[in-house]
Amino acid sequence: MVEIKDVKKIAEEEIRLVNTIEKLENFENKYLSKKGILTRILRSLKKLNPEERKKVGKEANELKEFLKKEIDFRRKQLKERDVEEKEKKEWIDITIPAKKIERGHIHPITLIRTQIEDIFQKMGFSIVEGPEIENEWYNFDALNIPKEHPARDMWDTFWLRQNGLKMQNSKLKMNQRLLLRTHTSPVQIRYMEKHKPPIRIIAPGRIFRYEATDASHEINFYQVEGLMIDRNISIANFKFIMEEFFKEFFGKETKIRLRPSFFPFTEPSFEIDVKCSICNGKGCSVCSYRGWIEMAGAGMVHPNVLKAVKINSEEWQGFAFGLGLDRLTMMKYKINDIRLFYSGDLRFLKQF
Ligand code: FA5
């Protein structure tokens, strides 16, 4: 018969080495389970004589109680240690400043576009849009620029290749050749086809020209088209609206000038120049050393344009303009090269 005190000694040593819950459970099984050491000792008591049975039985039961207590105590200790470790692992310092999320922001051209939209909306103009891929009819013919008209040379065009269209034969098909719009003026036609006068709209949008680039010319840029059609509209109305716009946009002291010009879809036609803010009129590369920079083409809508959209030009007249949005942005922020807008250079873009 094993001595209970030896069992106790060994058990005490073993439990001291237990350092995980799992090991503790193994220990408990080893001593206290149905087949455990103590259970076996207690079962074998019947083999002993009554006196010994009493003595060993008492000792074995005491050891059982002792081990139970030890196990409970150790279990509590280990659980507390585990929770502490978990908390340590999961601890976050909420006082550390958060990582900054990079925020995008609005491109300067979009900023200026919204300012322009606000000014015209206050004057009763609605904002409309048209497609960037146009056909020849809207971009040229309906605007009184028939094929072979020398005025087509004013806008160097990106033509789109169209498989399966026989261009030469029918007049209709000729007009349907696709291109990247060279100005926002086709939106005038699209709008007038669907809406009766009175009309007061602006149409901001992207346009494309197949030309050499320099400080004030891009192949891809933005315009804001304007169109006002009503009864008894004269050049006086046109001048007033334009002056109001430029004063509101650049400030009261802004100097603008109207220069006679030519567009097939307006008669008379003008260019609107603004005193160059980069050199303050002295002359620089942006204004081609003229001191003035061309901001818009404009004029009174040609009767042939109204005819193309079946509006009676005896009854209705109006004016139209095409503002260069990039150039307005350049003058406003004193940016000396249009190509910066499309360079994707964050050092430039982050300034706005
Ligand atoms: C036109 O595009 C006419 N559709 C404007 C118009 C509308 C006239 C309605 C009459 C009635 P123009 O080619 O001049 O016109 O261009 C208008 C404006 O766009 C110019 O005054 C200029 O500010 C801007 N612009 C022209 N070419 C470029 C370019 N390559 N890069 C940047 N801006 C340009």
C-alpha cells in the first residue's frame, strides 16, 4: 500500500509545475478522476483491516480535499493570469494621434466652374450639358459652318474612325461623322431642338482641339457656353450680362474689352478680352505679350442657326458666348501655364 504522505509530496511538487489550465486539468484527472490515483487508493481500502482502513481512509480523504482546494486555487490564479495577458495584448493607446487619411479635393477648374455656375444662376440661367463625342451636324453644319467652309479650319478636329459608314455617298451620313467636339456651341443646337424660347442657359463642358500646346493653349480644355434667346434682345443686353459676369467674377475694377471678330454662327461677333492678371497688362508669355488675354468668343445668334432649329428669327433673337474656363481659372489664380492643370502634379494641385 502506498503511503498517502508520499502521494501528497509528489502531488504538491507536480502542481507547483502546472502553468497552464490544460496542464491543471491533466493533473486533476490524474489524481481525482474515476481512474485517478486517489480514487484507486480509496477503492482499495476494503482490502485493509478496519484499523488501517480508518487511518488510511481518513488520510486519503484529507488529501482529496487538500488537492481539490489546491486545484481550485491554482485554477483561479491561472485564469486571472490569462485574462491579464489577453488584456495586455489587446490594449490600445487611445491617446496616439490617428493615422491621417489622405483627402482628395476639388480641381481648380471645377472650383471655378461652380463659381461661374453660381453667378449665371443668379442671373436666371439654367445649367445644361451635352455629349463630348459629337457628330458633324451639331459641331459644324447646324452652326452655319458647312463642309468646305474655310471657318472649319478655325477648329482643328479629332475625327473618330467609324467602321462600316460609307462617308462619301449620302449627305446625311456626312453630317453624322463622329468627332470630339471642338467647342461647347453644339449644346446650343441640342437645347434649341428640344426647347422653345425664351431660353437662358449655360453649358459647361470639356472640349478637344488638335493643335499645338503652349502656355495658354491645350488640346483638351473646358468652355462654358452661354445662350440667351428672347424677344427684343440686343447687343446692349449682351454687353450688360457679360460685364455683370466679369465684374462679379474678377471684381469691380476688372477691365474687359470687346473686339470685333468672326464666327459663322453669330453676327456680329466679338472676342472678349480681359486685362492679363499675370503681368497686369505689361505683356508676358501667357497673354502672348499683348497685355490682354482672350477669354471668350461671342456674338448675336445668326438667323441661319435659328433656322436650323426651326425658330422664327423675326420673332426671337439672342446672343451666345463661349468662355474659356481654363483661362478664367488661370487669371483668377495667376497660373502662368495651362498645362499645369492636366499635369497631375500634386505639388500644384494641393495648393487649391
Ligand atoms: C469658340 O470656341 C466659339 N464656339 C465661341 C463662341 C460661342 C462664339 C458662342 C460665339 C458664340 P474660340 O475658338 O475663340 O471660340 O474659343 C473660345 C474660348 O476658348 C477662347 O476665347 C479661349 O478662352 C478658349 N480657348 C480657345 N482655344 C483654347 C485652347 N487651345 N486652350 C485653352 N483655351 C482655349
